[in-house]
Amino acid sequence: MFSVKDKIVFITGVSRGIGRAIARGFVEHGAIVYGSIRNEQYKDELLKENIYPVIYDVRNFQVAEKTLLPIYEKEGRIDCLINNAGISSNTPASLFKEEEVRKIIETNFEGAFFLCQTYYKLQKKYKIKQGNIINIASILGLVGTMLASIYSGTKGAVLQLTKSLAIEWANSNFRVNAICPGFIETDMTENMQKREELKNKILENIPLKRLGKPEDIVGAALFLASDYSSYMTGQYIVIDGGLTCQ
Ligand code: NAI
């Protein structure tokens, strides 16, 4: 039951970071992994790792169906959709310009929603009687912090989207869950990692006394994609070294 062998998985944002680690983890466990990238740059290195690259910018959701169709034509189904692509910002709330706000909302929230919708419709079209969605949210969808107003808002929205879709699509045998990472060592947190004082302050508050690694997120994704989590929907798993438990 804890197997994802031969499952067809589509993950957004696999060029690096958490998305890449999740893609690798699924390949290692025998899944057939399609991963979205925004341009050709990472194509060859992904292919070397047996991750099938798909060019797709999640803000371009008008072409979501066209993007997923070739996978359906080849594999007949997608067993699990993982919405991982995301962007953050350190802009103070008082200084945000509309363009940046729109970009974060389109990437983190609308991008995830429209892929969920497209996935649901295509599973129906191809007469697949189930579906499984994992949204990568954030602990900042649960709590707030400095300089995270819009990012935090989109991640909270992703969590509520997860719960609402779980209810709305339960009759169609779809499960929809989320993962909330804490501070993970990726390009997204590079600025924080470079600022020794800030990093130490964050570490002081993390009971496990270290930042997370992208690989720390993989186990939860495998679990949620596997049949071991078959009675679980509308939930989130927090992976933050204990930061938000106090
Ligand atoms: P990252 O910046 O290393 O990677 C983000 C990935 O998303 C990249 O592959 C990038 O190309 C892709 N991406 C960004 N905009 C895109 C778009 N419009 N279309 C397609 N792909 C796009 O970041 P990281 O840390 O790996 O983040 C992955 C997810 O985890 C994000 O949703 C992020 O919000 C979430 N997260 C990260 C945390 C961290 O501490 N690193 C903490 C909590 C959540």
C-alpha cells in the first residue's frame, strides 16, 4: 500500500528546490514522473534523472489542458497532481505594487486552482474514477510573519482551497491534501540563510535546531500519494522542525 510504483505523477516547478526533491523521490520509488519547468534550460538534466520535462508556466493556465493532454494520450491517466510551483516576496505591505501582488496570487493560488480544475475535468473525460491532489502550501498559510503579507495570504488561500475541493470532489473519489513546509534550505530562503543574525534567530525558535532540507518534504508527499493515506482528505501535514507547535 505504501507504494507509488507505476503511479503517474505530475509535479509543477521541478527545476530546483522542493519540487525537484519530490520528483526525485517519486522516481526512486518507481513512479512515472512528469515535471513542469518554465523553459528548456533544465530539460536535459531532468531527462537524465528520468523526470519527463513539460514546459508549463503555471500563470499560463489558459494552456493547462493543452499541456496535460499529451500525458493523458500516452499514459491514460494522472494518478497524482502535485502543485509545488510558487514564489515569495520580502516586500513590505506598504510598498507592494499591483503588478507584484498579481504575480504572487497568479502563481501561488490561481495557478494551483486552475491545474486542479483541469486535472479534475481530464480525469472525468478519460473516465478515471478517482484523483489525488497534493498542494504545497506553507506554515505561513497557518501563521503570519513580517514581510509575508501577500505570500502568506496566498498560502492560506491554498489551504482553504484544499479543504473546499476535498469536500466538493469527494463524491468523485478525489482526495485533496496539502503539505506545509517550514523554513527549508532552497533558493526561496537564500536571503534569510545569508543573514546570519536572522537565521540564528529563526533557528532559536525551531525545536529541532536546523532548517529543513528539500528532502525532508518527500516522505509526506509519498505518503499522501500512496494508498496508505486513502482515508485522508482535506488535511495538511506540517513539516517545520516543530516551529509552529509552540
Ligand atoms: P524555489 O524557488 O527553489 O523553487 C520554486 C520552483 O517553482 C522553481 O522550480 C520555479 O521555477 C518554479 N516556479 C516559480 N514560478 C513558476 C511559474 N510561474 N510557473 C512554473 N513554475 C514556477 O522554491 P522552493 O522553496 O522549492 O518552493 C517550492 C514550494 O514550496 C513553493 O510553493 C513554496 O511557496 C513552498 N514553500 C517553501 C518553503 C521554503 O522555506 N523554501 C517554505 C514553505 C513553503
